[in-house]
Amino acid sequence: MRELEEIVSALEKGNVDLDKSIALYERGEILKKHCEALLKSAEARVEKIVQGPDGSAKGVAPLDVE
């Protein structure tokens, strides 16, 4: 994530030549996809507590991530 933030910062400053900008953008896309995959995996492991009619915890169910 830190590397992705550094890439965004460098591109936003605009003081990088075109070839370097393209290379940074491509690396940023790879890092973005990797971070999204990690997040999706983490979300799949998170569960929510299900309450019964009386408000007490009844169990757990997968978290809806959409």
C-alpha cells in the first residue's frame, strides 16, 4: 500500500518524465489489483453476529460485502 501511495504522489506532482510515468502507472495498476484481492479475501473471512428475536446473539453468518 505504501508503494502505491508513493506512486500516486509521484504522478500527482507531475515532475516525472513520460516513460517513467507510464512505468509507474503500470506498477500502480499491479499493486492496486493485489490490494483489492487482499481486501476481498479479508472480507470473505469476516462474519457478522446474528441476533435472535430476543436480541441475544444467536450465531454468526457470512458478512455481505456488496
